[in-house]
Amino acid sequence: MREPRAMTRGRSAEPLTEAIKRRVFRFGLHRPRQHRPRALTIPASYHREELPSDAPSFAVVTPSYNSAPFLRAAIDSVLAQGYPRLRYLVLDGGSSDGTPEMLSGHGGKFDWLSEADDGQAHAVNKGFARIGGEIMGWLNSDDLMLPGTLAYVARFFARSPEVDLVYGHRIFIDSAGRETGRCVLPAHDQDALTFFDYIPQETLFWRDRVWAAVGPLDSSFHYAMDWDFVLRAMEAGFTFRRLPRFLGCFRVHPEQKTSMLRTLGEAEADRLRRRHFKRPLSMAEVLRGGRGYKLRQLACQLAYRMRLPVSR
């Protein structure tokens, strides 16, 4: 689930103590501004990832709508992977900001379509209905795929046939592509995932058997479609693994989310918790349920900053 950025003002319907708890709960794991913007630095080894001997095919979809200022960078980050068995499709929702003209200028390096859709989930579903691959994932138009990600994920899946879904660490960037923070995650925790979504969507990949079993995305969600998807995959018995590597960048910019969408996102999160637990949960219960994971995440964050080994 993508974390919105603008705090909601004037939400008198929510008690003050609950609002404070929600803010505290978001502080560590989803805190994008950890330091002043600085140049994004990537280890040289990321550019040298080797493919497995029998590289699996990838299907990657990018949904887009009026995001021309960032879309080119997202596309370039996928094409720069140089992955030999990649099927890449950009689904533009009929933008009026010059996106179709920009897409047509890429010289057939990827597939694209520009037409009205019913939102992000609908666009992703439409994309995967048109392309297929042994491994699947989507990258939003304002995010980035880090160098070597597809090769790294392919090698992991090749040597770990028992794992169905993977994700990794996240880097936060601003409008100009400058780094503002990093999110280093502990090992996957199935119980914590039922209380809140901690999986960085731009780093998430899964085998096609997962999509065949629990896809497509539920287009009734406008914010939490990725959390709904991974919860359904978990409930169906599929296996997750957090990979010990940064796989993507999550861009934070003013046009991203409004206070109205924050309220909608919280409502959708409550809806998913109610579905899983068969009753509504208070924020105090959510905090207690996620406390252990958050402490481990903060420990991983501290270890990373001190250049100590991070739990694999």
C-alpha cells in the first residue's frame, strides 16, 4: 500500500488520541524525509548483476496518468535493466500533459497504450491481461527500478523454487530524484502483515502462479490494492521472502496524494483489517499488533546506518 504524504487537516470525526497514534505509527517505517536531499548513490555491484543460466521471462506494467515529469525516468529505469526476456507495457490513462507524445518518441523499445481507464488497479489488470511472464510486477510512473533488480530477482527465484513472492528495501527520492531516506526491512513477518502494509510495492515481484490463483487486483481499492493483493496471496498459502537488497525508489512529491486520499487510504486499511479479523480493530490494537515488527525494522535501520550486518 502506497503511503500518502499530506497530513489530513480538519478531521474532527477522529479523536485526537487516535490521530496522534496514527502519526506515531507511520513515523519510522514510512518516513520519507530522513535527511536533506542528496545525490542518489548506488553500489557499483548493482550494475554487475549476472543473469541465471536459464533466465525467466518478466512481465512489467507501468500505470500512468498525467505524470509526464516523472514517467520518462521510470521507463528508463526499466529499460536500463537490459534484461533479455522482458515484456514491458506502459498503460497511460488518456493523459493531457504530453505523455502520449513522449511515449510515441521511444522508438518501439516497449509497448504502450493511451486510453481512458478506471484507475490504477484497472490499468494494472489491463496490462497483465495483455502481457505475460514467469515473473510479474508493476512500477508506478513516479517510481524507479534500481539497476540490476530484474537480474537479482531472477537469480533468487531460480535458486528458490519454493518462494512465490519477493520484495526488498526501499529508497525515498524527491521530485528531482535526490535521495531523502532509506527504508531497511527485517525478515518477512506474516502476522504483522495482517495489521499494516509494510511491503514496498515498487520492489514487489511474484511468480505467474500467484496471479493465476489470486489475481487480478481488486479495482474497488484506490489506495490499498497492493496490500489487498498480498493479503490474498498470503491467505492462499503462497510463500514470501524479503530480499536483502534495495530494489526500487519511491518518489515523494507534492502532487502525489491529497488529504482526501489519506482518509480514503485509512478507510481501505480498516476495511482490510476488518475482513481479516472479522471485526474492526482500534488503532491501539493495530499498534500492539505491529509493535514487534516496527522494533525490528528500526533495529535494521540503525544497523544499516552504523554499517553493521542487517538480518537476512
